[in-house]
Amino acid sequence: MIAEIEALASAALSRIAAAANLDEMEAVRVEVLGRKGTLAEFGKLMGKLSASERVDAGKALNGAKTSLEAAFDIKKTAFESAALNERLQSEWLDLTIPPPGLTPGSLHPLTQIQNEIESLFFSMGFTILDGPEVETEFHNFDALNIPADHPARDMQDTFWLEGGHLLRTHTSPVQVRGMMRLGPPLRMIAPGRVFRNEEVDPSHEHTFYQLEGMMVDRDVSIANLLYFMKTLLSGIFKRDTTVRLRPGFFPFVEPGFELDIECMVCGGAGCPVCKQSGWVELLPCGLVHPNVLRAGGIDPAEFGGFAFGLGLTRLVMMRYLIDDIRWLQSGDLRFLKQF
Amino acid sequence: MKFSYQWLSELVEDLDIDAKEVSRRITLHTAESEGVEPHGALWAGACPATVLSAEPIPNSHNVKAEVETAAYGRKTVACGAPNCRSGLRTVYVPLGVKKVSGIDSDGMLASMAELGINADHDGIIELTEDIALETDSIIEIDNKSLTHRPDLWGHYGMARELAAILNKPLVDPVSLELLPQGPPQVEVIVEDLALCPRFSAQLFENVTVGDAPVWLQYRLRAIGLNSIGNIVDVTNWLLAELPQPTHAYDADKVQGAIVVRKAKAGEKILALNGEEYSLTIDDLIIADSSGPIGIAGVIGGKGSSIGPETKRIILEAANFNAAAVRKTSSRLKLRTDASMRFEKAQDPENTLRAIARGAELFELVSPGIRSLGGPTDVRAAVKPLPVIDLDFDWLNRKLGRVVEKSEVIGILERLSFTVQGNKVTVPSWRATKDVSIADDLVEEIGRMVGYATIAPIAPAMPVVPPPVNEERLFFNRLRASATQQGFDEVYNYSFISEAQAAKLGISLEAHIRVLNPIASDQSLMRTTLLHGALKNFEDNRRHFGTFRFFEIGKEIHKKSKGLPEEVPHLVAGVYNGHGDGAEGLRELERLMRGYAPACEFRPTDTAHPFEHPLRSAEVWLAAEQIGRLFEFHPNWVEGRAAVLDIDLDKLARLSAGAIRYQPIRRFPASEFDLSILTEPRVPAGTVEAILRAAATTATEKIEFIRDFTLPDGHRSLSFRATVANRERTMTQEEINAERERMIAAISAAGMKLR
Ligand SMILES: [Zn+2]
């Protein structure tokens, strides 16, 4: 019987090896290993054997079963992996074809730079404030130490509106609104749209964006202002920047400065961008004038501060090398889709 | 304001840096220089020369001139000047040999204009005596950076700065001992000493009126002033040097006393520039018994001006109130060299200095001139000079560095402040407007030591998280969502034209008007962002067949009092050149539902003329209308232009509120579908509202599934209701009851189940 079992197993193994596909092999499995298969038939005959024969025959039977199952599994895995492989090989996809459907739109470059700078300031503890675009003469001028007869009013060509109001010529009115709202000590910025009555050409706009910044605390010095501006500009330009202060006149600060940065094109050696001076004028700043602190309800004997104005439109133009300011409010998607 | 390097070097002893370095130092310590330009560049190498012969060149307007030059021997030049003739003494400039009109022309003969003397370029200069001028360098200072410095509108003031920066002695061009002495000869009455704090006048006789000497013309030309004649040029010199504006009257044309008074309404004056000005009672004038002879601080009158026959002159050196001058000059739109200086608040102490300096210069330009008596000097009570308490420690704290007390005092004294203990007295020319508080002195010290000497120091700031600007965060979320859905962000102007307002049928009166618009098509403030959207559609459809854009900006609405209302809005647009337009509107709905899932679109039969009559809907959220969705009427935009316009104040307010989690239901829900047959064009929203109204709390959800329009126009609308009980499984009876309630409501509304 043992010999028969072995002969059967050996024949079955050959048939498994010869099977061309899973179906053929399955037929062998059912025939040999199935519940009514030939091996099961041998199992039924076992009862007729003597005890010692039974042990040997049982071993032979189990051995045959195990080796057939193993052969079967191996072959089955081979078939499956061949099938999978065949599927994969048939599934070439051209991934260079653009996907159907929408491509995301773009944020306006002014929004992008504003967000970037806002988060830089926020990380330094500054509150972000908003102010109205239509302002009172008081907030735009008087509270900023620019009385009605002051020639400084000529520096900013103003759009006047019916009803005695005006379009803010700078974001500085938010200084006074901010001081009133927050009280000292405070750190705030106010980005927004401002207006100047100027003819429009590639480098001048009547509508542009500024960012006002202010810090009020006890004992704020020019040295603090310098440190802060240097840190800020290094953050904005993502590189170490060299800055210098020189006198500048703005009625709402005393002393007032023009802040220049070392020309990034020539590194200070002189080039057409910096008109050979090595420096590029970037922003006005200064220590807050005591009259402005008073207008904001803050006692200048107790608190001082610095303030600055950053031209966001100018920054956008610098960053993206835009040579015509009019693109920014053109609404032209050929331009805007680039950002 | 232009500064002559030569002039400055006469006022700063031993000036040993060149013009470029002067420009740099002034920029760093005083005011912004815009650069250095040469003046009279041709004088380098120029020399006198005599024309020996001048022969016409055939077929040319030039002549061939042989000249004997003082420095280069005999030269042949081509010259186009009509006055080039044999025997003429003129100026030769070596420029090398050039072919001109067929001859080798070696150098040139120069005109007064080319030599920087005046504007005369009608011919070459004719010398009566040899002159040699030197090329000057002109430093141009940005006027804006001089707004607060009345003293820097003249060379003497800038020289003082330079002397202080370089620590060199300053040379005062004025010798007060030259001030004429004797009884005043000019009768002056000042009616308002607040508007005219000082009026000084000096009479001169035996005047010869003629051309100014070349050196004077050259100097004035260098700083951009034109030579008028010897007397007037002296007044311009005083203005450019001291910087005291002055005026010279023909004394024999002034009748009676000089009166400084307010003009009478409608009084007229013919000014020196040939224009007639009509005056108001706010204008201050100089008058004689015949009427106005000058607009105070702005311009003189023609009637009393200097002419060739003038023999006696009155030199006026006065001081006028800055605000009044500014007001008159801006009302008359007449900005003169005088008004620009007066409106910066000039120093009243300067008037007699100008007369002393004027008397000196008159003698140089009009030999034989004599002063008659001494100056008339009418003035308001002298104001004491301001004294500022300066706390030296405080100064150092403001600067953020230590400047030794002795250095502080040295700087202040070089700038003509006087220091006693901690009391600092301001010089008169800085006291009119510029310096009044200790903070002003921080600037004086800071700029003079140089801001470059201050090392950055980190401010000691408390570490506190700043309050969050929720509105900005909200707007940025809207932006992010819009861009994800393919919308590009645009910025449009706040100004619109009357035609734009009319195009959307908005009354002109609803807008705030700009009183001084840049152009007539930018005269109104937008009350809606739709104008910008219309323009964006129009502009971009020329380049794109399909596009999407959005803007977040402010509508500006009139209010009866106070500041106008600025309402942030979002306008989004989808354009399709072709197609039925449905997809554009759907995209905008999707955008809106993303912003506020609970929003509703309610059809409206009150479409605006610019809207597609059957494609407009109101956007509602929590029982408030927050915006509108529509397609532009094809007469407004060709193609399919869909727009969403949302009030962001309302959206922010209504969509705020914390989200509260609902526990996940433990018992299964059941669903049933209802297909309802309606009349044509009944919106699904109407049917859904009926179903919702009929539903009890057992209904969790009613979803639109599909619609279908029958050939006769009737609609079949299918909805799926999900019903459930949070406590247990619903019985079939309960489910049926809910369904029956809905069916009953449908029937009650006159519709049928399909
Ligand atoms: Zn450069």
C-alpha cells in the first residue's frame, strides 16, 4: 500500500508540475487531495491494515499529502504572481498628460506678500489692525502733527471727497486709531490700500498698498529701531541685510529717518539700480512724535515708540521684478496667473 | 533746491571735500541729495579769443572763422552764430577736430547759454572784457526733505550745516556794518503784525538799471534762476543765499506810504508775470495809495516794477506769516521762489541782514548807487527765543548710545544753539517752526554724530501672543478656498466713472464723489465691486475662452453723517465663451456652499436689467440675504458670465459660531424616495422647502436626487429622505407616517406624486 501511495503521489506531483494553468492544477488537487479524492480513498482502506502497518501507511499518506500541498501552494503562488505581473504589464499610463479638471487659481502677489509679512510681524508679537480707506482730515493729518497750514500736506497729493472726508494718503492714520484701541505698551501693524492724487505711469499709481508699523513702550531708542528694522528686513528678504538711517522729514516722527538698504544688485559697489550710490531707499521711519502719542491718548513722558511705513506695492515690484506698476490693478489674468 | 558748490565753498572756510562728497555728507547728516551735476562744463579749457576772419561756407549756414585764441594759438572753426564776425572778442572752447560743413573745425565758439551764463543762444558771446569762469558743481537737494527747514532754502543755511558736519568755520556773507544808517525814508504802515511780523525797506538813489555782471548771471543760472537785470538779480541772490526773499520797487512809481493790508474783495493786481489776479479779503497785499503793488510773499506788481529808466528803488525785505502765504499761493495756483520760502516760516531776524547784504551787492552791480538814510523797520514785538530743557541722560536713552556731554554741546554750538547748563536756546532761524522740543534736539545730535554710529540693540519686549485679526483670517480662508476651486485673485480700483455707474443703473447721487479726480472717468467711489468684475470679464475674454476670478474689496456707501460705510465684499466670476452657462453658475454655487454649507439660493423674479432675466438668485444665510448670484445679460457681457456677490460682514457674522459635535447615531436609519410632478419651472428648492416644512425631527436629511423635464414642460423632481430615531430603530409605521406627512404636504401644494 505504501508503494501505491508513493506511486500516486509521484504521479500527482508530475501532473502539478505539468499543469499549464490554475484550472488544470485545481483539477489535480480535487482528484487527489479532495474530500473524495484518491488519497482519501487510501485513508478509508487504512482500517483494514494491522496496527503496525497502519502506522507506516499513515506516515506515508501524511507525507504524500504534505508534499503535494506544498507543491500545489508553490505552483499556485507562481501562477498568481504571473497573472498579477501580466495585469501590471498591461497597465501602462501616460503620466505626462495633464489631469482633467481645474487647476488651482493664484493669489494676487500683493496678497501673498502681505500674508507673508503679516505672519512675520505676528511672530514678533504685533497685532494686525485695519483702518478705513476713507478717512477724516483729523486722522490723516492733524492727529499726525500735520496741521492744516503745514507744507507737509503738499507732500501728499490728496483725493478730497464730498462731505469733507478724504482718501487716506497713507496707512499712518491707523497709528492713532491703534493707540486709542490698544493702549500702551503696544505693537501693531496696519496694511492696506492708500491713495495719492498722482498721474499714473509705469512707476506711479494713485492706488497702492502700504503697511504701517508701530511699537510703543517705555524707553524705545533709535538703537532699538535699527535692530528691529534689520531683523525685519532680513526676514522679508530672507538674507542678512545692511541698513542705514539718514535724516528724513515726516511730521509724525521726531527724529525722522529714511531707511536705506544696501543695494542687493551690486552689494553696495554702485550700479544703475542704486544710481551708483550703493544704497536703495526703502522706507520712512522714526521715533513717534510726542504730539502723535498725545493724539493717541498716550503720555509721551511715560512712553515712547517707533513707527515705520513699508511700501507693499514697492516690495512686490522688487521681488518679482515687475517693471510696470499698472499691472497690479489691471485685473489681467495673463499677468495674475503667473503668481 | 539747487546748491552751487562754488557758492558753498565761499561760505565754508577751507572746504576740502569735493562736490560728490558734499552731496554724500549732506544726505547722511542733513537732507536728501539727488545727485551732483556739472554746470558750465565748457569752461574747462575755455579761453578768450578774437575772430580774425569769418568767411561764408557755400551751401551752409555756418561760417569758417579763423580765431586767435589766448591759450591755444590760431584755430579754424565752423561757427553758425549770426554774430560771428571779424574783430569780435569771444570765448573759444577746445573740443578737438570735427568735420563740420566740409571743413575741419577745431573746437568751437560758445554762446552765453552754452557757457551757462544765461538763456541766450542767439549768437556767440561778445566780450567787452575778458572773463574766465570755472565749472561749477550743482548739488540738487530734494525739496521734500527741506520742508521743515526754512534756513536750508539758501546757501548760507546749507553752508552752516556743512561747516557743522565738517567742523570748519562758517563765513557769514553779511556785514551788518554795511547796513545804511540814518533816518528812515520809506513810510510803511503794517495793519496786521500777525500776518506780517516784520517789514523792512530801504531807499536807494542814483540807480543804473542794466544787465547784471557775468559772474552774477552765471551763479544764478547755475541754480536754475534766470537773469532779469542787475537790480532784480541782486534780490534773487539774497533769496538764494540768506534765504530772505526781497523785492525792489521803482520808488518813483510808488505813491504815498506803503501799506501792508488785507486785500479788498475783488481787488485786482497785474503781477510781474503779466497775469492779472483777483484777490479776496483773505489775501495779504502790499499797497500804495493807488492800490495793490504786490501780493505779500508771493509776487510783486507790474506797475511799480523796475524798468530801464528807474533811478530810485525801494528794497523790501519783509517777513510774512507762513500759513497765509501758503493759502494765497495755493488759491492763486502761483508758487514762486518767494512763496516756497515764506511758507516754510522764515526768520524775521533776517530782513535787515538782507538789506545790508543788498546794499553791498548793489554797489557791485550798479556803480554809483547810494542809499538814502537808513532802513524803515516795522515789526511785531520780538518773540523770545525758545529755551529747551535737555536731560542729557534722556538724550542718550533716546539715541540708544552714549554721546558725551561735551560732544553734545559742541554739536549744538556748531549749529548755533547756545547751551547753558541743561538749557538750550534755539537760534532764530530754527525757532519759527522747526525746533521746539527736546525730541528735536535728539535729531540734531543723532544726525550729527551720524546714525551709523548707533549700534542696533534688541528692544526689551514682553512675550505675549498678540490678539488675532479674525476678519483677516476669515478673508484668507475664503481666498484659499476660491483659489483651490480655480479662481484667480484680482484687485480692482476703488474709483469708477459716471458711465460705469449708469451702466449698472446706480444713481449718481448714491456715490461719494471725488472732488479732485485725476480724470473724469475716476470721479466716483464704487458702491459695488461689480463694475470691476464687468471690466475683468471684458478685458480677459479677449485672451481666454474660460476663466474664473475673484476680488475681495470694499464697497463704499454714503452715510448721512460721519465716515462712509465701508463694506467688504467678495465678487467671484466665471466666464465661458460658449455653452449653456449652467456650469459657471454651478461652480459659483459650489464656491458659496463651501463658504456656508447652510446657505440657500432663492430664485427672484426681480432681476436687474443687467442680469439674465431667468438666472438670478438671492443668496440667503440664516434668514438674511447676504448676496446675489446671477448671469450677466448678454447685452452686458457677450458669452456666459456668471457672478457671485457676497457681503462679507454678513457672511462672517452669520457663519461664526462654534461647531458642536453630534454623537454618531447607534440605530440604523431608513430611507425613502419621493418623485414629485410639478408645473413647469417650479424650482427644486420650493419643493424641498415643502418637504422640510412637513418633516418632523425624525427626518435627518432630505436630498435632491435628480430632475427630469417632461415633453410638456412639467417637471419630475426626486428627493430622498433619511429618517431615524436616536433612541431606537424606527418602526415601519413611523416611517410610513413621516412619508405620508410629506405626501400630504405635496398634495396640499397642488403637486402630485409620480
Ligand atoms: Zn547697486
